Amino acid sequence: QVQLVESGGGLVQPGGSLKLSCAASGFTFSRYAMAWFRQAPGKERELVASISSFGSTSYAESVKGRLTISRENAKNTVYLQMNSLKPEDTAVYYCNAQSKRDDANYWGQGTQVTVSS
């Protein structure tokens, strides 16, 4: 049974930091590309950051220099370190796992991040 379980969300003041974690199980984590998406109220879900199975990363322009994605294959976990947070970063953040080889696309349940004073 595939599971992606996000944690680490919460309320933070502008300029603050949070670190999200996504614990994966039920598939061969090291072979999958991982990503973080977010969806703000009334907006479409958007890609925030991704990391390939080889460790190559990419970011949305709006988060470059502030958010960092990383993975720890030994723990089947992907992280999103978020610094210098802004109110516009407020959203539900979703963990995603993809594999073209396995024709698979998995989602977590999401974790709320609220940036507000």
C-alpha cells in the first residue's frame, strides 16, 4: 500500500522558517522523482520544487533562493526547507511521487502552511 505522509506544516510569521517532511512507503523510493506542490484557496495546484532520483533539483521562480528540496533515500523521506516565508506562500503543500518506469503518480494528503503575523 502506497503512502505519502506529510508533516511539519503550521503557522509562522513572515520571514520565518518551516521544514516539511514527507515519509514514503509502499514503493521503491530511490527510483522515484519527488516533488512538492501547493494549492492556495481559489487557485490551481502549482509545482513548487522537484528532485529527481539522481538528486537534480528544480524550483518555481517564486521560491528560488528561499525553498530547498532534498531527499534522504535511506529514510524514504523528502524534505522542503522553507526560509524567508511570505504571506503568499500560504497554501496546502502536497508531496508527490512519480515514476515513468512504473507509470505511477502518487499524492500525499497535504499539510497546511500559513504565513501570517
